[in-house]
Amino acid sequence: MKGLLKNNLYATLSNAKVFSGVMILFGIFVVAVISQSLQIGYVMIGIIGFSVNAIAITKNDYISKWGKYKLTLPVKRIDIVKSLFLNQMIWLLVGTFFVGIEISLSWLFHGCPFDQAIDVLTMFALGVSMGLFMGAVFFPLFYIGGEEKSEVLLVISLLCAFGIDFAIVSVVNDLLEPGIASIMCGTLILIICSLLAFALSYLLTAKIFKKKEY
Amino acid sequence: MENILELQRVSKTFPKSNFTLENVTFSLPYGAILGFVGENGAGKTTTIGCILNTITKDSGTIKLFGKEMLDADTDIREKIGVVYDGDNFPAYWTATQLSKIMAGLYTQWDSPLFQKYLEDFHLPAKQKMKHYSRGMAMKLAIAVALAHHPQLLILDEATGGLDPVMRDEMLDVFLEFVQEENHSILLSSHITSDLEKVADYITFIHNGRLIMTVSKNITMLLCAARRANSLR
């Protein structure tokens, strides 16, 4: 398992370095300029961007024979799937931490740019749940559709994540009375739903991958 | 004689390509090298896929170290070294990174031994694999397959990308490997001269069917007889 995680880490790292560089430059701009929409954009791009980097590596295994080779290693197929989901979680946390530093700096210099501090939490929850939904949709589709369709599947999973998140937010807004309690409740529902989808997707992906032939 | 690998009536059908691997039966004894010969599309890679569980066989039994290998049998896979034709590893890795990854996968991974192979095979440890030639990539895959102290090597066209000098060096490495009596090699190759040099047994496969498995000496006798006949 340790080797599989290292494998995913090395694969993600080179793209993540480039992405981090861009995000640092963007971050300097976001800290310098006081803008609520810029901050929302930064948080979303940061969290989702690192997740995209983590997901995109899945294809790399199949450019070479490494995807097939991995099956001959002393690891179970379920561990290969587990390592991909763990990698996605790790980079989701990296993304959250990364944008968290920027938002903290901005807050430090200019104060909270939102009406309520809880809005910042909602913004992070939305980004994290989008990253989780994206992974939940992508991984099973990848093993069904095949590596040659990975780019289009990545776009589909991103769009699905947006769709699911906004559907949940709309339903929660319709059902609950406006107020801090409803924002908290909505945020919690968002996170629980995405974590549940991620866990179910792991089981489904493992089942699909068990039967894959290379 | 005890066998490290045994295939009994292994079959696999691919309905889309209309290819069938039909009742393949052969065995590889401990301490021996078995050459696996056949034209392109004969079923060599499919057979190896069935052995290594990258492909699910339809019927038959495959025993490795006397046991059918399931997905959970990671201990059996610890004892197998594999080399595929072409790029075995992602191009953006270096050999050093590869060693670190393998150390996290094989309990018996031997980093000093891997470094020794890198030096012996003249492979730069810090260079990304995308800058390796095909021959270098094959040598690296062979080094990886050997560096975790396997008992069985499964090589699918592993000598294909090597020049004749390097091929001879690799064949020497394989011969040295089977000096230990509990070590064996299944060597699939198009290059029959390689098999002549190292194989103890040769298995011929054609159109998904096993033609025969014979000892190399018998094969050479048959070839000599055929040549003698053609000279008459």
C-alpha cells in the first residue's frame, strides 16, 4: 500500500508543482485586492484544481504497461483502488490547506470580506464536496469507459459534481428557513452527502476493477 | 519432478476478436528455463495474462508454487518477477523513484542489489525514463524483476528491444538466476536463437493451441534431422 501511495504521489506531484506555482501568483493578487468574488473563485479553483490533478493521474498508469504491471505486484486489486481514493483525499486536503493559508492572510490584512464568518466555512465545504463528488463520479466511469476516454470523463465528472452540489444547495435552501442554523445544516448535508457518495463510489469502483482484464 | 508452474487445460475466449486459447497444458519444473514460442497473436501474452491473473481464464487450472493464485495471494506474487515487452513503468519516473516505490511494495526489495544492477547495466539512476532508449527500459525492467529476490521470472518478449551484445549479457543473467535449484524462468520470445542458448524446454503455441512441449535437446535433434533431410 505504501508503494502504491508513493506511486500516486510521484505521479501527482509534478503537475501539482506547476499548479501550485500558478495558485501562488493568483493568491498574491487575491490577497492584494479586496474582492469577495475573487476569494470565492480562488477557493473553488484551488480545492477543485488539486483534486483534478490527483484524478488525472489515473490515466498515466495505462499510457505505459504500469497499470497491467501493478496487477502482478504483491498487492490486492482493492488496494490499488483504495490508493487512488486516498490520493484524491490527500490532494483535497492539500488544496484546502493551500487556499486556507491565502484566505487567512487576506483576513489578516483586510478582515473578513464576507457578511458572516460562516460563509467562509460554506465556501470551503462547497469546494471539498465538489472535489469528492468529482472523484466519486470519475473513478467508476474511468474503469467502465477506459483510459482513452479519461479526458471527457473528467469533464463529465466535474460537471456532475457542479450539478449535484447545486441541486443539494437548492433543495436545502427551499426546505430550510434562512439563517445561520440553516447554513450550518446545509453545509453539513453537503459534506455528508459527498462523503457518502465517495464511500459508495469506492465500493463500486472496487467491484468494477475486480473484473477488469488487461 | 516438482513444478513451479503448472497449467492444465487452460482456456480463454475473446468473443470480440474471435480468439480462443484452447486447453493449454504445460508445466515448468524448478530450476529450469522454459521457452514459450509462437507467432504474433498465437496466445503467448494471453497465456501469461492468465498465469498472472491480469486476465481471467474461462476454464482450467493454473498452479504457481503448487497453489492456484487468487487476488488475495500476495505472498505468491512476492515470489514472481515480471517483465513485459515495451514500457513497463511510467516515463516520468527515475530509477531512484522506482526503487522507492518498489521498496513499499515488495517486502524483500533489495535496494543495494537494484543499485548494483543499475551500475552493471549502465543505467542512470537520476534520469527520467522518458529519456531511456527501448533497450535501457527493458534492462531496467529486468533489474526490477530481479531485485526483489523472486523464485520465478515471467518474461514476455523481454529480450526483444536489446542489441545482440546486451541480449547475451541478459541471457547470462538468466542462466545465473536458474543456478539456484528453486528458481525458474518462463521466457516468451520470438528470438529462437536466445531460446536455443538458455532454454531447457520449449513450448510451441499456434493459433491459441499448444503444439508441443519438448526438451531443447530433442528440438535441436529435430531441427538437425530436418536440415539433413533438406540437404539430401
